[in-house]
Amino acid sequence: MLLSPEPLHIPDGFLTPLLAAIGWLFAAIIISIALRQTRQQLGERQVPLMGILAAFIFAAQAINFPVAAGTSGHLLGGALAAIVMGPWAAALIMTAVVSVQALIFQDGGLLALGWNILNMGVLTAFAGYFSYRAMHKWIGRSTSGRVLAAFAAAWLSMEVGAIAAAIELALSGTSPLRIALPAMASVHALIGVGEGLITSGAVRLLQVSRPDVLDAGDSAPGRLPAAFVASGLFLAILLGAFSPLAANSPDGLEYVARIGGFISLAEVPAFAFLPDYTIPFITHPAVTTILAVTIGTLIVFSVTLIVGRRTARKEV
Amino acid sequence: MHISILDVFHPRQSRIHGLDPRVKLLGSLLIILTAVLLPEGAWLSQGILFGLIILLSSASRLGPFFIVRRSFIALPFLLAALPLPFLTPGPPLWSVPGLGWVVTSTGLVRFLTILIRTWIAVQASIVLSATTPASDLMWGLNALRFPRLIVAIIGFMLRYLFILADEALRMVRARASRSPRLAGIKRPGVIWQSRVAGAMVGSLFLRSLERSERVHAAMLSRGYDGEMRILHQPINKSLDWLLLLGMILLLSGIFYLSIWS
């Protein structure tokens, strides 16, 4: 009941040992940077504040609302943590959350924990933080600007985490990229809406009752190293994803094409205007999904931007 | 409703419960590592490993139903591996009637291997957390030289986890009691409901932030200087380390068997 398994916690056995080790290496490096950054940011408040806010994220995941057909919207929390605490503190908070989920509640594997920390902790926090800041600046500094920026940022953070998880599964040979990527991206495009709604609701409340908390989050330090680490990590994952494509054997592709009838089933059509969540004239589904997600993101962001600017003008 | 750590930790009198936490941590990690390292289709080795897990579970007296019920947590993720039997190139085994999808033997072997691996790993992890109190786990992580700060943060999180979870559930109950579902009255829209849920998350955040300020002040007043000091628990059982050694030998035996055959 407290645990609503996100389809993002990778269990043990789904990643190859080598990939799991690489994930732990990346995670260890980033956690040590995060520890140093938050110590500068918070001083000796670091341990109690990070610990209690990690407990908060865990508890907040229990607050949900019914959506449709027995499913419910609830929070992962990476983007929210990043909006209120800054990127490095959020990465650390989410590391603690994901570690406890794996260590105590078996939600996600222990060897896979490195990548789970990166997907759900680091990538969601960093993607959420940077898109929130960018949107907030473009829309203009107003209440609705913050709220809408929080929605777009939380949506994107889920999508980034899901794409990374799909690529890791594909690299391990657990789930082919052409199925895992469209499936994960489209499912989380829907889950991300719930994440976005709750995150923006929380930001709306904070804006009304404690705007100083949001201002403190805006001026959190360590932006430059975070941008550096985030882009490097995402580039590494994408490179990993597309390196096997170059070496794809033709008979393998032929074989997959033969049973291609299966594939259209796995792709939930999320956007009616992007049929099967892919763009028809480009052939490889992985490439087209990435493109489709990019276009979807652009649409979400421009709609938010236009709506935000309108409402912001009204407020003034 | 009251959340308690007892949901996870099951106190019993058993040999496994009494083991040194470090031995349990290392032991379950080694079992998981072995499960993941076994090559595809090494059924005999996987079977022996599974037998070892069953043995450990029954020695921990948790009861078979508890472990089976908890094991289902990893099940939804198997969906991700479901296309494997159909999409892995290999000799065709069976064709789904009417649809023309072909199950290959290579794909089926890979799928079953992943299924068994995951099951073993989840069971090992369940035995660990069900027989070890969280505070002992944290002590074990510290004693095994895990980075002290991150263990301190996780320990702090565990200390306040159930307080904040209770607070969250109280808010959920308050919401439920103020918004009953009545026949003939339309339910409010998803957007409105999500805004309420968001406001609840926001106010829970503020309460947590204020609690952390109080806790920090209380710690300062007791002489906290940024360093978490842990009272050393004198757990020292050399017999347990012998047990771990025996298990390492057994696990490497299982691993060599799988390569050799």
C-alpha cells in the first residue's frame, strides 16, 4: 500500500554484471560529488535535513489520486526535490530513497541499484532542475510561471529516467531496444502527467505559503558542475544505446521484421498525431522514438510556454 | 492505520536472525552476484542455488507464504523481458496459433534464466531484510566501510520514515473523510484531484522541513558538530565468519559447475 511499484525499479537479473558495475562506478562518483556540494550548501545541517527530506519523498509517494481504470497518479519526487533543494541535494535525497527501497523493501535490485540511483535519482533531479529553471526564465517570474514550469519539468524528468532505463535493459540484452524504448517512453509519457500535476500542485502551495523556500531552491549552488555531469551522463547512455545499431547483423534485422506484427502491439499509441509513437518515414524504431519524444517534449514545453506567458500577462 | 518497520522485519528466534549483520549483508550480496553471473541455461547450478535459498529461508523460520507473497514485487518488471522468447534469433520451437509469432529455444532459455535469476535475487534480499533490523543493517554497512555520510543520511531517513509516512496517511485519511463518494453526485475531475494531492505533498514538505529544523536545533543543543558518532555494538562472532567462508566455497563450487558443464 505504501509501495506502488514504479515500472522504473530494475530488479537484479535484468542487467549484465558488467553494466551493473559501470552503473555503480558512475553512481559512486556522482554521490561523492553530491556529498561535497551539499556539505558546502548546508554545512552541518546536511545529515538531518537530507535524511528527513528523503523520508518526506518516501512518504509523499503514498499520497495518490485515482486516474482511471484502477490506476492512480503518484509521485516519484526527483523533480520536486530538485525544484525546492537544488540539483545536488535532490540527487542525494533520491539516492537515499532509492537505496532504502532496494535494501529494505526489495523494490529494485541491489546490484542494479547503481543504475536505479542514476535513473531515478540523478537523471530525474538534474533533468527536472534544468528544465524547470529554463522554463521559469522563459515564461517570466510569476506564480503561474513557476507552476507550469514545474509541470513540464516533472513530466520531462520521468521521460528521461524511463528512456535511460530502457536503454540499459536493451544493452543487457533483456529487452530489445525497438520494443523497450517505445513502450517505456509511452507508458511514462502518461505516468509523467501524474508526476507533473502533483509536482505543480505542491509548487503552487509553496508559492502561496512559503515563497522563500522556492527562492532558496532557485539560488542553490553547484549549477555548473551539475550541468556538466548531467550532459556527460546522458551522452554516455545515448552513445551506449546506439553503438550496437552500427553493428546490427542484417539477418537479425530481417528476422525481427518477419515477426514485426508483434511490435505494433507493444507500442501504446500515446499521441494520436505521432502514430505508434514513432515517425513513419524514419525506419529504426529506437531512433524514431527518441525523435518522437523530442518532438513531444517540444510540444509540451511550447504549450506550457504560451499558456504561461498569457496567464503571466494577466496577473500583471 | 499505522505503519511500522514490522512490515518488513520479522522477529523470530532463528539461526539466521542471530547472524552477524555483516555476514548477512555479504552473504546475500554474494548469492545475488552468483545468481547473476551464472550463464544462460545452467539449470543444475541455478537449481542448487535455488535450493540454498530455500534452505536459508526455512532456517530463518519466516514461513513460505511470507516469502512468496513478498517475492511478487519484481513480477511486474518481467513484462520487460516478455518479448525475449519471440525476438531472440534462434531455432524455432513453437508458433503461436493464429498469430504467427515464433518462440525460439534460445529466447526461451534466456527468458527463463532471467526469471530464475531475479527470483533468487529477490528471495535473498527478502531473507536479509526480514531477519535483520534496519538499525543492524546500518551498523553493518558502516562496519563494512560504506561511505559514512551516506549511511548516516539513510539511517536518519529510516528513523523518520515511519513518522512521516504516518503523517502522510493521516492526511490521506483526512481527505477521504472530507470527500466521501456519494451516489448520484459526480466525482470531481482529475485535474482538481491532482491539485489537492499536490497541495498535500506541498504541505507535507513544509511540515518535514520544519521538523528538520527542530531536529537540527535539538541536535545542536546536545553538542552536534556535523559528525555522526555511532556507539559500537559489540557484535563479534567468529563462527559466523566461518559460515560465510563455507558459503563462499559453496557458491564458487556452483559457479565452476556451471562453467565446467
